[in-house]
Amino acid sequence: MTQITNRISRLRQRICQAAEASGRDPAQISLVAVSKTRNVDELRAAHGAGIGRFGENYLQEALPKIALLSDLELDWHFIGPVQSNKTREVAAHFDWVQSVDRIKVARRLNQHRSAWSQPLNICIQVNLSAEPQKAGVVPDKTLALCREIAQLPRLTLRGLMFIPAPTSSPGEQLRVFSRAHELYESLRDAGLALDTLSMGMSADMDAAIRAGSTMIRIGTDIFGPRN
Ligand SMILES: *Cc1c(COP(=O)(O)O)cnc(C)c1O
């Protein structure tokens, strides 16, 4: 467990370095610890080292962890594919859903979000390279989807989420993330009140921060390699 603490302090240094290298304030970059496949003891260790946001990909895996950690003040981010028959539980147990790419799913989340809870924070997942088999709305259709979601009262549209195709070339990473940032800025210019650009994982967070990411989602560099 001290390994997790050590990894988190190295990660914070890396975030600071990447931010300072591009003249940004590291406080503008929020960190989501991606905890798929990890047990609650590992999550508690991360929380002990200052982590307050966790990202989970699978509802069935996440629900027991959320229940077992209900004594902590945590923000839960759903970052996996949202099946429309799971929207009731996702809307009930999560604070954010970062992987919305269809109006149907957004409407169902809106319908199931309780009037006593804060509105559910939403990011739209964008498929930047329009790869046919990949999740995400294509760039051309993003503005229209944003406008529809922005009208749903139980949701707060916060921004965009990107998972680009993996590449180890920092130049290519930067090129793709810069296009993501351009799309994000164009939506803000169109009048949408977005404040979240979620991009950057363990292998590409430095490039993402340089390109303007405001939220990175880190698993491996916090918890170690997954099996
Ligand atoms: C697993 C996952 C991550 C974290 O990836 P690492 O490479 O382990 O940092 C981030 N975002 C999403 C959507 C994921 O599924």
C-alpha cells in the first residue's frame, strides 16, 4: 500500500512538470484514479494519499465498491460504455458519467436522476478519428448532441472525454490531443458553458496536459499494472 502512496506522489510531480512546461497551473488539472480491477483496500490507500475521485468502467464491479466506501466523501465517475438498461443504477450511484455518446442514454440518465440529488455531471465521449468500431460521437455531430443534453434539467453538461488510439509517439499524441482541444474550444465559442476536457491516461498524460486537458484519468500509474 505504501507503493500506491509513492506512485501518487511521483504522479503529482509529473503533473506539475507537464503543467509548468506549458505555462499552466497544475491546480487546473483534476485527477481521476481509474480503479477498475482494484479492490477496496487499494482504493482506501489511494484515498489516504489524497485521491477523492474514482473512475469505474463496469457497473456490476463498481456498485459493491461504492457501497463499501460510503463512509468516505468521494466522487464516482462512470467511464465505461453505458448500456441503456443500466441507466437507472448509473444515475443513482455516480456523480459523473464521462462516456455519454447518444441522446437516448442522456435522456434516460436525466429521467432516472433523483430530484433530491445534485444534477449528474456529463461528459460527451468523442470519437475523434471517427473509427467505425469505436465508442463516441463523431466530431461533426458533437455540437448538436451538446445542445440537446444541455437542455436536460437533471444533467449538467461539463465537457468532452477522449480516448485516442494508443500511440507511443509523443508528437502524434500531442497532435491528436490538440485537435481534441480545438473541438472543445469551438464548442465553448459556440456558447456552451463547458469546463471539462477529460483526456490523458498513464501513457499519454504529459501530451494531454500540454494540449489543454483539465482532467486526467490514471489507473496504472497509481495502482500498478493490471492483470
Ligand atoms: C482504464 C482506463 C483508463 C486508465 O488507463 P491507464 O492506462 O491504466 O492509466 C482511463 N480511461 C479509461 C476510459 C479507461 O478505461
